[in-house]
Amino acid sequence: MKKKITFIVFVLFSFCTLHVKAQEEKKASFSVGADIYNNYVWRGSKLGTGPAFQPSVKFNTGGLTIGVWGSFDASGYTEADPYISYAFSNGLSIGLTDYYFPSLGGSFAADSANAYEINLGFAKGGLSLSANYILNEAELPASAGKDMYFQAGYAFPTFNVSVGAGDGWHTSDSEFNVCHVAIGTGKVIKISDSFSIPVTGQVIVNPEKNLLYLVVGFSL
């Protein structure tokens, strides 16, 4: 599986590099970020316990992004997800994410500790669509292989809504079902003339598990 993933990354990276070179030259940049949330809820399921610190490091050039996103909390939950993606000028995007959970005890070199997912997306105006497909069965993160997740969202001027459905590790019985229905909003709190903090909040319902979450956080 590692060889297959390496090949996919190589093909994706090569294609994206050629596309970038074909475009106007754009400045490459590195960036870091961090979010803090009262809960970590992903596709309708709560991961970890309590407040989550979620840092990210990424490299951008043209539409190409290579980075690592993570989530950590005081209970010992740890997640570190390398990814590569490319966003086209027409709103389409393609990428590959490696979901890795160090707190589960597996080596990053072991396929049993990594769930690999192909990501497809489309964004136009306030509309966003995504389709995601897990490539492998991984014992530790409990991916079944061929797990699917689809989400549609729309951002209105003052709030946003989203609906998602999936199967495999997204639902309690592995059957395809709606597992994420959310409404959210955000605001920017001005601290000084040169510093402000973006704050977001969401009410999330998981109809498949009959659960309700309130997630509020801010970005640094």
C-alpha cells in the first residue's frame, strides 16, 4: 500500500507541478496556523475529549498545497495528517490525505496505522461540494477501505449550512447514512488596530447516532 500511495503522490505532484509551470509564475510561501476548539467534531463524530489544539503547517505555490494538519488535547488524543492538494482556477480541487493517529501507538511507517483518502472538491461562490474515498483498510484508525463521505455546504452572508453522509468508519453500523447536519456562523473580535481574532461556532447534529454537538473556537 505504501508503494501505491507513493506512486499516487508522485503522479499528483508531477501533474500539479506541470500545471503550475504552465501558469503565470506565482510566489511560493510557507505558512503556519493554529485553531482552538471546545470540541473536535469530524464528519459528525467527536474525536478526543475536551478542548482541542489544532496546528497546521503548509507550503503553497500556485494552486498546489502540501502540508500537515493536527489535533491534540489534554486527554492524550493526537492526530497528525500529512496531505497534498491542488486547486484549479475553475473551482475544482483534488488531493490525498493520510490520517495518522500517534496516540494509537502505531508506527507512521506501518500501513495498519494510516488511512489514506482521496479528496475531490468543488467551490463556487458560497457553494462547496466534496467527495472522499478511503483507499485502504487500516486496523488502528479502523478504516474499512472503500469508506466514502460526501458533503455539500453553502455559505450565506451571515451563516453557513452543511450536510454530509458516509459509510464505513463514519457510521456506527458502517452502512451509508447522513451523519452530519450543521449550521454555523462567525465573527471577528478586534483586539487592537493591528490584531483581531476570528471566532466561529457550529451546531452539529448526527442523525445516524442521534447526537448533538456545539462547537466554538478561534484561530490564531
